[in-house]
Amino acid sequence: MQISEKQLCILRSEIARFVSGKRLEHTLSVEKEAVKLGLLLGIPENKIPKLAAAGLLHDITKGLTVAQQLSLAEKYGIRLSDDDIKNPKVLHSLTGAYAALENFPDFTDSEVFSSIQCHTTGKPRMTLFQKILYLADYIEPLRDFPDCIRLREYFYSTGKTDASHLDKTLILSFDMTVRNLLDEKQFIHKKTVAARNYILNQLLRTT
């Protein structure tokens, strides 16, 4: 799938029908961060516009209520797990992937689709493309939460752009997420735990 800059300009204007205000600002910032990370981490040049599209589409249903999310899940035939139901903040990643495919099929191939699906929880065996969207969403420069700032500084402070440093950054992000959920006495999605443990195991094998 090849995406031109002209097509991305059209997508930027169209996405405003789905997200607005600060969420639109965040979406546009994620797009830029995903492109920046893609260039730093060696994503092939022909895939960079796809990363931009994934950034623009990743929160397409986030503004919907839980009831609307559940209705969309039923519409799309998404089989929600018990973990999904107990952690409704992840629902927009699942419904968003299908909404992107339905509304913007020219931008949503299997790689973009799967990256939107796992951009909130992560998952084992994440591809580089998926990791970049996940991280871009977490550290885009408009994010001013302490953990976002800390994670952004950690990734960029060393100047490293290798796979190992990326994975260590992701481990830190999962740790932050789990700690916050524990502090809030919230349910922890199994995919987040599995994603963390999978990457940690890979790192241990290389040390």
C-alpha cells in the first residue's frame, strides 16, 4: 500500500470528523511522532506514510462512550474478552481498527489495522511498526503527564535508536502502566502483562 502526501493531507482534514479539540491536537502530534520514530528506528521509507496514517487513525473512536463502543463491537462482530470488558479504556483500540477499515480502507491495510488494535495494551510479538505506534502515542510532545515526560526523556536522552533501547523503553512504559493501574485499583489487562513479559524475556536472552 502506497500513500502519498496529498492523500495524507486529505486524511488529516477528514479525521476532524471523528476527533476534535485536544484529541485532534494529540492525534496530529502522534502522527508526527510516529514518523519521527520510524525514521530513527529504520522503518523503510515506503512505510513512513503508513505510520503517519496509523497515527492519524489510532484514536478514531476514542471519543465514544462505553455504550457506543460496545454497540460498535457488536456491529463489527468483535469478540470481546473478559479483560476487554473489565478495562473499557482499551475498547477504542479494538473498535477503532474496524472503524478505520470501514471509513478509510485506502489507508488501513493489515499492518495499520493491527497496530491500532494493540496501541493501548501492547501484545506479545509486536512488530517494529506496532511498537512505534504504541510508543508515539505515549511520548508525543503534547503529553505532559509525569510518566509521559519521563518516558520521553528516557528514550531520547541516550541518543540510542537500536532495537534493544526501544524494547527497554517499552518495558518502562508497561511498568508505568501497571503501577498506575495498581495505584488506582484498576483491572490490568492480560495483554499488557504478556507484552511486558515477552519483551523482557527477549532482552534477557540477549544479555
